[in-house]
Amino acid sequence: MNPHTLTFPKALVTLLAGALFGFGLSLATMVQPDVVLSFLRFQDWGLMLVMGGAAGLAMLAYKGFPRWFARPLLGGQFLTQPASWNRQTVIGSAIFGVGWGLSGVCPGPAIAALGTGNTDILWALGGIVLGALAHGLSAKD
């Protein structure tokens, strides 16, 4: 069986994880660009705690799960993705950072913001899609 095959349990866990993620973003007010901009200006320390806690938990899971479990609970294998810095990574990171700083919108919270009824976020999502498309068209194989 292919470990990348989507089964009902994997689909259900993915749906629940996405719903929990979106709920958490909404509860932490990361779906509100004004709040995010005040975080980026170091005026709102609440989001600093939220993002720090999320980063710490992700690092614990990323480094800990392969040590604690022989394989993922729903099958497959743990994958590592070595980071490599190159010109494209630096340029993409800079563009992402400037866009985030100007708009207060990050892709994950932007999608979650749609669930709160914030249709103004569609402009930011359009920019995200265009940026991803431009990268895809210019990326080297």
C-alpha cells in the first residue's frame, strides 16, 4: 500500500487538524490583519506568545515523534527535509516578509479568516495565489 494514499482515517484526521488549526488562529486573533500588524510592530505581545508556543510545539513534534514512535500513527514513514539556502529562498523569504508586513496577512490565517466572514481578505489571497503561480512558473526543476 502506498503510504501517500488518502484513506478515510487520514482524511478525517487532516480535516480535524485543519479545523483545530483554523479555530486556534481565530481564537488567537491571527485572522485580523490589524492585530497581526501590531504584533509585527512589537505592540501586541499576546501573538508573540501564541507564535512562540506554536513554534515550540511544532519543533517538539518534528524532532520528538520520530524518536518516540517507530512510524507515523496512520502509516507511512517520517520524512526529513534538509533545509538549503539559495538565492531563490532568500528572495522568496524577503517577498513573503514584505507582503506580510504590509498587509498583516499570512496564508494560513488568510484562509481561516474566510471562515470568519472576512471577504476583504480575498485581495490578499489573490496576491498569495499570484505569487505562488509566479514562483511555480519561474522555478527551476
